[in-house]
Amino acid sequence: MDHVNNVFAETLRMLRTARGLTQRQLGEQLFVYHSTIARWENGSRLPDAAMISRIANCLSVDAGELFRLAAQSDEMPNVIMADDNEIILSQGLTVLGSVMPNAAITGFIWPTEAVEYAKMNRVTLAVLDIELGTVSGLDLCRTLHEINPCTNVIFLTAYPDYALDAWKTDAIGFMLKPMTPEGLEEQLKKLRYPFSAGGADA
């Protein structure tokens, strides 16, 4: 991995040294080997959500701020869209690409493929249809958050009646089809874990 997490890495190094801790000492407090701390501080690795919370507690800093920095550390954030309608998926990917030109955007017809992708790649934003064949997008949202709690999820549906169920999940937004650049830009203002993906406001 290239050094894509420099914002988080530099912040962690600054916080550690400000408290007079060596990498080994911080590792002992976090119960990880000091080489793991080194990888976090050189940007080649990023701790998971549970470890970020542990780091924040250890260094007496706001966990939300560390989560924000971790999200902003992506030079090319991974964005996915899942919809079982190929035409809508294709149109949506075009809109996502126009609004977020610096993101790595991938579309999925099958929810299982989206889950496998999320297991291998840190997904920063997922745009999900609520009806995905026999699978509920609500369940897919929960699965993605089990993999990475810092994934921003926006639901995209043709049925406004689903809005109440959507808000019972940890999703940050809800859009009615068809997706438009203006609608997407409004949703991106509500991100729980912000990231930079290019565009006019980047």
C-alpha cells in the first residue's frame, strides 16, 4: 500500500510525541506490537474503528476527530453503489463519477459481491437500493457497518414509504430515484465521516 493515510499518520505521531510516548510505549498501552504503531505512523496501514476508539481514549483526544481524520486520509476513497437494475446502476455510477471525480467508484448488481468487496477494501460511501432482489438494502447497510462502522450509507429508492425504515439504520441519507448530481451533493453535506473525493467543493 502506498502512503495514503498521511493525515491520520501525522496526527497520530504528533499526539504520541506530545505525550512523550515512544512507539513501543504506546503499543504497550494499546496491546499491539510497536511495529504496528510504526505502520500507522508511516501511513501504510490504518487502524480499524475499535482501535481508533482505543487510541483516542489512550491519548485523551476526541474519537470523532480521529475518525474524521481517518476518513479524510483517503487520496482515492472507495465508493460503491448497489442496485439490481442495471440501467439505474449505470446512471447512478455516472452521477457519482461526475460529483466525486477522485473517488474509486464500483457498482454491484449482487449484494454478496458488494459485501465481499467491502471486506477487501475500506468503503467510505455506499449508495444502496433498498430492494435488492431477495435481499434488503437495510440488511446490507447493517452488514457493511459490521465490516466498517465508518462507512457512510445513503439509501436510493423509488418508494418514499421506505424512509422511516431507512432512518432506523445508521444511514446518513435517503434519496428518491433517479439520482441527480444536485441531490447527491446535498447528501454529501451530511456525511458522518467526511472525505475528499474531488468536485467543486473539494
